[in-house]
Amino acid sequence: TVNDFLKAQGEMSLAGYETVIPLGANVDLNDNKTYRLYMSMPNTILPKDAFTNSYYSSELNTYRNFMEKMLLETGESASAATSNTSSVINLQNAAAVDFNALLASYLSMPEEELVKALLERFYKSYTKEQLKSAFTNCDITAFLDAAGYSTTNEIVVELPECLSNVNGILVESNLSALKEWAKFAVMYQYAPYLSTSIYDEYAKFNTVYSGVESESAQEYMLDATKIILEWDISKVYTDKYVTEADKKNVTEMANKIKTQYYTQIDNCSWMSEATKANAKKKLDTMAVNVLYPDNYAPYLLESTLSGSAINGTLAGNMKAIFKEVEQSQQRTVGTTVQGNDWLMSPLTVNAWYYAYNNSITISAGIVGDVTYSSSRSEAANLGGLGAIVGHEISHAFDDSGSQYDENGNKNNWWTTEDSAKFKQIQNKLIEYYDTF
């Protein structure tokens, strides 16, 4: 039955397999301090236009051929693979969302109204009971419970008005096609890791789909290894090359520059005391992450990966990793966003401000001889790394960051008068650059 299918899909999700209805953890867009469970629209891979507009017939045919070959690899006969591919594509067409039509009415909307309007349209929180009521053709809780979310009562649905599309395909007459779609979803997930011939088919499809020449299998696996082991390699690197004294010195530098911002705000002649107070709140709560996380544990692989010398397989290792990623998602749902959460690994050659948790991060990757050295003077380090730190803090008050409050929520903390003054200053800069 469809309910049996949903239960099986939930068990597959728990084991790290791709499913017809994707689940995942992400920041709550109405409360950026909390991670929520998200239910996304089915991954049809191609957009709605590709299924309905003859202009995209080449892309659709490439997709059809790719799906047929993936189903053949699962042991289906040629005739069954052809027939089942048509059934899956018809089902995906029924589930796909026409984003062009949805977004058409927003094209002329002012930017300050656009974010709020899109948030209302594409994001809605449901209790489990409300979600159950929306799925009239099946028991959606069979899926959520089996996926490990039996105690999660709040689910964020992306594009809630399209729940009817999903509910519409979850009927007994589609059961066979749903199974084929689920099978293809797993094949698509594992295609880069199974065999060279399957990877070649995957690369051929992605070249047409993305318009960018795909990497060779060798290049793909090199990049995949870098991505998968990035945090582990980062820890090896920072353990060996970054000292506690470096972390202490850079932290002190960042806090000293952050303190200078209080003076800058106090000396701001056009800003009111009310807005200044709110700006200082952002500084009060701003987290400063330097060189490497204080606690690496949540980022490191706990899976035991097996090399070919002991009969390990790439697909087997990826299966363990996918499962671990899912377990990490499970642990994240319902937890609080922390200021010391790292978006990228310490080896990233970058620094960044993250508005959702009001933090700046200076990674070990960007701290080198050019920007910082423990043997150089404070003035020299301020001129190198200090300029980067000051730049990142400034993002909390730029055109984008200034729209978020000290808790990382999109919230206007400016007085109307100060907002107008800020725009006047912006316009002066625009007028100045217009002279070039």
C-alpha cells in the first residue's frame, strides 16, 4: 500500500538514502535561533518546463535515457526500464512546481517587500496533525515516524500550496511508479560511486543538464574526497600548524577591533541614540570564531571507512557517510543555533560574517604569512589580518546585515529617520560612482 511505501521510504531516509519526499534540518526562517525539520518538494531533478515545453525536448530525452540506463543497472529488462521510465516522468511532471508562474507576480515588487512576500509564499510551519490533515490520500506520519521524527511535532514545509501536488500522486494507482521513482532516486544518489560506466552516464547527463562539461571520474573523486574529509583534514592541519598562542592572539585582535566599533557608533553624527543602542546590541552578542572550532566533534566522521586493501568499496564507504549525515540531521532538529557554529571548515581560505547567528569567523586558511605572523609587530598584523576582521564586522551594519537584529532575525531595528539618513548617504556614494 501507499502507507507501506511511505514507511519504507522513512526507513530509507533514516539509513541515509535519498527519498521521493526529501527531509532535512535547517534554520527556522522566522526564528533564526532554532533548527527545524524541513519537508521539501519532491526532487524531480528537471524543472516543470522541461516536462511540458517542447523547447526542452533535448534535455528531457537525455534525462529519459539516463533514467532508463539507471533502471537497467538495477536488473530490469529493457522493455520494463523504458515503460517504468515513462511512468516516473509522468509522475514527476504531476508533482513538479511551475516556479516561473509562481514568481512572475514578484518581479516588479520592491526589494523591501519581496523577502517578506516570498517567505509567506514559500515557507509554512505545520504541526504533525495539520500535516496529516493536508495529506488526505495517505498517512504521512508513517513516513515521518519511520524516518526517526516520531517526537518532532513541528515541520516546516517549503512551498505549502503545492502539498496538493504531492498528496495527489500518493495514491494506490501510482504505487508501482512511486517504487520506480524511489529506486531511481537511490541510483541517482549513488551513480558517481558504483562503477566507471555508471559514472560516465551520470556525467553525460549532468553535462547536458548543467551546460558545464563534467569532470572525469578521477577528478570527481579527488574533489569528493576533499569535501568528505575536509573537516578531518582541517583538524590534522590545525593540530599541526596552528598554536593556541595564535588563536589567543587573533582572538584578542578581533575583540580589540570589535571594541573600536563601539567608538565608531558613538561618534556617528547622523544616527539617533535609539538606533545606536540597537547597533551596540549586535556587537554585544556578536560571536567571534577564530582559526578553528573549540569543539571539532560534531564535524568529524565517526564512520569506519575501509580501503580496498581490506575489501572496502567506495559505495560501502559512501553508504556509511550518508547514514552519518542523516544521524547528524536528526541530532540538529530542535537545537539552538549557536554563535560558534562554523559554516565552512577551517581550511577555507576565507573569512565571513553570518547574519543568522550574528557571528564573524576568521578561518585558519586565511591566516598565513601575508596576513598574519606571530613574529611580526601588532601594527603589521593589524594592517594584514586586522583589515579583514574589520571588514567582516562591517557586514553586520551594511545594506544586507543591517536588516538583521542581534539574534539573527530579519527585524528592522532602525528608526524611520535613521533609515532615511542611511539611504541619503548611500545615494551620495551612488552619485559619486555614477561620475565615472
